[in-house]
Amino acid sequence: MNLKLSIIDFLKITWKKAVVIILFPFAAFLILLFAFVFDTILGLGGNIIVNMMYSFANYFYLFIFLPLTFVDIDFSSSLVFGITLVLTVVWWYFLSCALIFLQKKAWKHKESAKNH
């Protein structure tokens, strides 16, 4: 019974989760903008530290759009691509649930550390 309630609480739709879902495409856009600004505008491409930051940002970008990384847009049908777009939003919802859960857990840990 307790596990069922915790799963329901984990998956419950809240305003925090909706805001986090909206932030994922914004974060992906900022990653692309970050790469463009550092490489094209500031001319910092080729440096090993900048290349490492590009690589990390690229992995984070691919993680945000994980379902879309498995589909080849040129050779897939529109139905498969549409299903993948829906799965991407579901992926964002799952990520927002996990982030909110971890944030609550960290908050409880921080509060318990203050009390001791």
C-alpha cells in the first residue's frame, strides 16, 4: 500500500513538474546557443577545454532528446516520428518527476542535517 502511494505521488502532475518539462527544450536551446557563441562569435574552438565542454554539452543535449536520437528523420515515416515526439514529452515528464523527487529528498536530508 505504501509503495503504491509513493508511486502515485512520484507520477502526480504538479505545477513544478510542468515548469521543469517546459525548461528541457529551453535548456537544449541554451546548449546550442552556448556552442555557437563560444565557437563562432568568440572564436574559442579548437581549445581542448572548450572541446571538452562541447562534448559534455552535446551529451547533455542528446540526453534531453533521448527518444529522438534513436530515429533517423530522413528514413522514418511520419507516424514513427510522431510517436517519437510523444515519447520525447513522456521522457521529459519522467525526467521532471525524477528531478523533483531528488530535490525533495535533498531538501529532507538538508533539514535533517540542520536538526542534528
